Amino acid sequence: MTQHLPMLQVALDNQSMDDAYRTTRLIADEVDIIEVGTILCVAEGVRAVRDLKALYPDRIVLADAKIADAGQILARMCFEAHADWITVICCADINTTKGALAVAKEFDGDVQIELTGFWTWEQAVEWRQAGVQQVVYHRSRDAQAAGVAWSDEDIAAIRRLADMGFKVTVTGGLALGDLPLFQGIPIHVFIAGRSIRDAADPVAAAREFKRAIAQLWG
Ligand code: 5RP
């Protein structure tokens, strides 16, 4: 069976729309998915989702709301603003996830469980049973800043999640040089935020990610 190439997602963790547009103007066509990052969600609210989807209707737009509670209400707010995908944080009650999934179904959207911080394999089984298809394996920004590197345990966990049938997204301070760590695992999406946004040439940075993905997974 042909393995699809992992997609590339740019994370817009900006504090204003103007700042986010500085990136999307350059690289919207270079990526598969535009993420309204948690930081931008808090700064600008769901209008960020609405405005970005209106500008880039052909891209998948993800609202990284990291929903922890009030799953139905928050999911509806995101999907009514035309998000394609949303995130629910791994510590949320399973009923929050189920509520978000039910709303996603109404809108033909999808829910990703964001694996930032503590979670268990029992939860992973529960998510599968609830109908979750996507998870985001996330080395947290603050953990990374404190010096936490990708480990063999991370790679094993990512492989196990993929073996369970999840479509796995990988993120968390990803640099181009990290990609070979995940070779051989059917990664669904790689997210790069700062590595693209803060690059001297964001277009070249996005293209380098795409080229490396094609080389490693093609
Ligand atoms: C932070 C996030 C980020 O959007 C994600 O980690 C990608 O950003 P970066 O590549 O800059 O770490 O979810 O909570």
C-alpha cells in the first residue's frame, strides 16, 4: 500500500492578525494546513479562524483551542467560524471529547486529541472507542525551552499510537533536522511554527520541510 506523505502544517502562534498575515501572505500556498495557534486563539478569538478560512478556503484550517471542558459549546464556536479541525486537550473528560466529536460530525470536521502533558494508554483506548481518529503528539513549548529533547520513549509512543490506528501529528519546536527521527512511522502531519515563521526566509524554510518529507517518506 502506498504511504501518503506526511502533510505540513504551519502554526500561527502570533499575538495579532497583522503578525499572522505576515507569515500567511508568504507561505499559505506552501503548506497543507494553517493552524490558528492557541496563542492566536486567545489573542484574537474565533475571528482569527473565520478570517483565515475566508482568505485561504483551500487550506485545512485548524483551531488549536486545546479544549479542556465545555466541549460542545467551544467546538461549535470553532466550527461555526469554519474551522476544519479542532483540538481537545488530553486531560479533558471523555465526555468533553465525545461532545466535541458530535459537533464535529455535524460540520463534517474533525477533532484531534492534543497530547501535551500527562495521559495514559487506557485513555488512548477510550479515545479510539469514542471514535477519535487523530492525535497530536506534542513536546510542549515550555518543556522544550527547559531543555527536554525528543527521546526514544517519544518515538516508541508515536509508533504505538500509529499502530493503534491513530493518524498522528507531531509537533513541538520541530526543526528540519528532527524529521529523520520519525522516519519509518506513518506520520500524518508535521507542524512547524517558529522554524517557519521566524526563519529569515519562511518560503525557503517551508519548502525545505516539504523536500525533506518527500525524501524521507517518498
Ligand atoms: C504550542 C503549540 C504550537 O503551535 C506547536 O508546538 C508548534 O509550534 P512550534 O513549532 O513553534 O513549537 O501547540 O502550544
